[in-house]
Amino acid sequence: MNIDEPNKGNNKLLMKYLGLATQLMISLALAVFIGLKLDKWLSFSTPLLVWILPLLVLVGMIWQIIKDTSKK
């Protein structure tokens, strides 16, 4: 009996969620950056796109997570 075998499944699952978390953080940072640039370029008085773009990213990521996990 090998002790490392149960950890292989855990490591695979951990890497899957680590990749998902990294994707979420990079997507949110990119959405905020693009929102800042667009707000500045469009000369909005309130930072509208800084709020809207990350919200759209979060909704899209949650939709993707639900879609991926409902297959099982």
C-alpha cells in the first residue's frame, strides 16, 4: 500500500481550484484596469465601468463554475 496515492487525487483537485482562483484574480484585475482606462478615455464623472466590468467578470465566472460542476 502506497501512502502517496490518496494525495494524487487531492493534488489534482487542489491544482484545479488553484488555477480557477488564479484565473479569477487575473480576470478581475484586468477588468478593473480596463474599466479605469475606459472611464478616463470616455471622461465619465463617476467610475462607472470600474464597477460594471468586474461585476460582469464575476457573473461570467460564476456561470462557468456552475456549468462545469453541473456535468458531474
